[in-house]
Amino acid sequence: MTIISSVKGTRDFYPADMPFRNWFLEKIKDVSARYGYEEFDGPSIEYLDLYSDKSSAEILSEQSFLLNDRDGKKLILRPEVTPTMARMVAARSTQLTQPIRWWSFGRAWRYEKPQKGRTREFFQWEINLLGPESPVADAEMLALAADFFRALGLTSDEVVIKVSDRSYFEQYLLQNDISKDLKMPILRIIDKADKLPRVEIFSLLNELNLTKVQSNAVIEFLDKKDFSDSSWLSQVFGYLENYGELAKYVVFDPTIARGFDYYTRTVFEAWDKTGNLNRALFGGGRFDNLTEKVGGARVPGVGMAPGDVPIEALLSVLGKIPQFSPNSSKVLVSVFDESTIDASLSLATKLREWSIDVMCWPDTTTKLDKQLKVAISKNISYFIILGPDEIKDNLITIKNLQTREQSSIAQSNLSSKLFD
């Protein structure tokens, strides 16, 4: 009989895989809390209308999991959480105290080609600051992203956060007599700048009926090193200096465009500097009109959405994933035979009442040496033997599996301190 495989692009999380996921989430919780953000959550499925004309056209047409409910309404498995967050804020915008600092961690789906650092189902950290339409808020989000990298053990020599400004680019287009209506088509071309040579970018720009002079002007913008003529970016980077070492993670890069239509000003992407992953680790930016687009009052915001898959891939190749044990039990209470099982179960219960994580052997026929081998393989610290002789003499035998020391103590002297 053939075993049914998992859906392509999804992942099975065995017990050995869970410690990394939990560690990753703990880092997210820690960084979010240190900056004053509150946790929220939303549904994994939404009406398609929530994403139409708001997310990337490519994501909607080529990368989304779409379905119809029994009433024929079009639904979508969320490819990102930002529109859900905007919908929730819009629904209670008059009741929520600003600034709104929210974060969540949950599954998202995109129908992409599975490869290194990319799956079709993934976990994503959504974190946003809404209310102030200010470069101070953008600097905080960039510093938060850098602080997250630092918490994971990634240095500014290994990762970089590249920043640009869509409004700055729009002003540049107008200065070169390029229609504002061409902003998004040009940005979608620029979004490919890391994958295509300049000559191909030039050719794509010509297809938009730009003149040679205009196309050259766009190419020149992509090669800009200086942003001193942008008041907004100058302020963002100025405020960022107050974050000390975190500022070293962030650089100006005019090729950053981002594929989402709702970004208005600051946009940024995090990239691997070691050359191990040929793709962005995650992105973010300012979305000042999104809550208005989903039917609510205008509440400006800035945020980002790091996914677990590319970051885990980078940590793995750099050897920066800690050694984990999937088992949390500190003690294994063995079972000698059928006649001692009640005593072993009672002892395990007593230890748990002392808040000690305990595994009690679930079978009366397994020999002690096999139980001991399992305890060692699961990195359990203490192995307790409660055989007929121990029960008769009111003793307990404790074997420290770290030091290999073994001792017998009176049951009346049993204390939680013995397992510190």
C-alpha cells in the first residue's frame, strides 16, 4: 500500500523539527515585546475582494490559492497578513488607541515553485506600526528588523536591509517628464533589477513607450548612491543613527521597489550578503492608504513580514541554528514490572506536582537497560529506578545521566532540589 505524500510545497513538522520553530517564535516574541508591540491574529481564509487591487497582481494571478465557497463567493488562502491586519484596524479604527503596534505569527500560502528558501506554505511574522505618518516610525521598523537579525545571531556582515522610497522615485519620474500613470509598471520592472542586466531593464522600459532619454534616466536612478536630495530618506537614516550598531545593517538602494501595490513611501528588503541565497529574505514598507482602501478611515502605517523558510535556510548554511532537543522531560521514571507500575505512576505524578517535566515508561514488559538507552537518546537528565527492592526498603534510586553518578535515597528525603 502506497503512503500518501504531503501536498507539494508544504512541510511536515516532526518533534525534532519543532524546537527550531519554537525558538524562532520566541525570538519574535522577545523582539516584539521589547519595542512595545501587541499580538493579534486573523483568519487564514479571506474574501478575494480584500486582496484585489491591493496586493501584487502577480501574486493574485499566479501565486494565490483560490477557491469558492458553497454560495459561489471567491475566497483566498492568505498569501500575506497585511490586508487582514488593515481590515481589522479599519473595522475598529475609531476605537483603537494610536499608535497601533501589532504583531502576529501564522501560516500563509503562495503557489510558487518550491526551492531552497521557498515553500508554498510558510510561517510569517507580521509586524506593523500604524498611526504616525512619520520617518521616526520607519526608522523604528528598520531598527526592529536589524534587532531581529541580531537576536538570531546574524551580523551586519552577513545580512543587509536595503531601503528606498517610492515617493522619491515618483518625484524623479515627474522631473523627467514621465507620466505618473507609469509609476507602477516601471516599479514592477525595477523589482526585477537584481535578476536582469541593465540592457534588459532598458528594453523593458522601452516597451512602455518611454523615450531613450527617459529610459536612461530610470537606469541612472537605479545607480544612485546619494539620497541627500530626499528629505524623507535623510530623516529616516538620521533617526536610525540613534539606534547605534543597528544602523550598520541598513543601506540605501534605489533598486528596491517591492511588488505590492499598497506601498506609498519607504520600501525595504533584507538580503543575504554571503551569497548563499539568491533572493530577498523578507520585505516591508510604508502603506499609508491601505486601511482606507479596505473601507475604513485612513490610518497610515509601516510594517514588515519576515517568513521562516528563507531565514532558516540562511541560518542553516551559516551553521547558526542552535542544537535542540525535542524532548523537554528532565526525568524518566522507569517501570520495573507489573508489580511496580502503580508506584512508578504515583512517583511521576508527585514530581509533576513539583513542576518537573517527567516521562513515565508506558509498558511493564520493557527491560530497564532499554529504558535507560531511550532516556540517554532523548537527553533526559535523570533516570529513576523503583524496583521491588526499592519499594520494600522505601528507597528511590536516581541515576544522573550527565555525570553517570548513581545513588539511592529514602523516599522521605525526595526533594525537587535533587533535580536542579
